[in-house]
Amino acid sequence: MTASDEALLAGMAADDPDAAAVFVRRHQARVYGLALFVVGIPAVAEEVAQETFVRAWRHADGFDPRRGRATTWLLAIARHAAIDVLRMRRDVPVDPVVMADRIAAHSADATAADPDRLADQVATGATVNAALAHVPREQATAVVLAAVFGLSGSEVAQRTGVPLGTAKTRIRLGLRHLRDELASSREVDRS
């Protein structure tokens, strides 16, 4: 029988290297995929993935299964690690409009994938990417800046050159559109 993620995290908290090895093998593709999506450079994504698992090992005793799944917890760590790297790498500017375009291109590729590849892409966020591709561009850019880069409403306004109220509205409407797109994609999957 295969150990659950929660059991593996408990083993990691107890400094069990075998539990850590199984946990890393189980989730390394997802973590690397998310890191690569955020940072865009394979070598940097590998470093982010490694840092993610180090942080997971270090904080495994803080995981609470009542608050969510282990995968969600781990991918949140990966997202934060990737954003930390982007913030430190000020020499490589990232344009949110380019990222929104990259999301749209990535989601177009995902629709032609074979079933096994599609399952992996869904696990790494292709469903969100596909839904975000249907959100109006200004709203998608605001959502990417706020949700992926962790910018505040005023930072989004400054970065995009719009008033604060407009930035907040774009974030709110973009998230609403994203939620609606995800809900409709779930309904299609059920039928």
C-alpha cells in the first residue's frame, strides 16, 4: 500500500530520509512545472524546486491536514519560493503582459495534449492557465500581478499605469471571470 502524503510529511517531520525521498519523487514534476512557469528559466526552476523541498522538510511538522491537502501546501511553498527568486532577480524584468500572453499560448498547447500529458498539466495549473486565457487581457494582467507576483492593488496600479480604483476593479473582475471559467470547465468535465 502506498503511504499518504500526510504520512510522508509526518515521516519528514521525524527526519525520515526514506519518507522524504518518496515525497520528493511523488511531487517533483509538479513542483518543477510550477517553478518553471513562474520563473521561466529551467536552471532557476530546478533551484526553486530544490528550495521548495528543503522548506517542506524544514516545516513538515507545521503541516496541518485540517487546513488543506499536502499537495496544496507544497505548491504554495513552491509558488512563494519562485516569487522570492523573481523579487531577488531584479536584473531580469518580467512583464505581466508577456506572462499573460505566455499563459494563453501554454493553454492552447494543453488542449492538443495526450491524456497522460494533460493529466500532468492539469496538476501543474494548466486548467487555471486555460481559464485565465479567457479573461480580458487587462484583467488577466492584473490577476497575474496580484496572484502570481503578490503585488498589492496600489502596486498593480503603479505597474500598469492606471488609477488605484481601476486596478482593484480589474483584479476583482478578473478573479470573478476566472472563477466563472473554472466553474464552467468543471461542469463540462462532469458531463
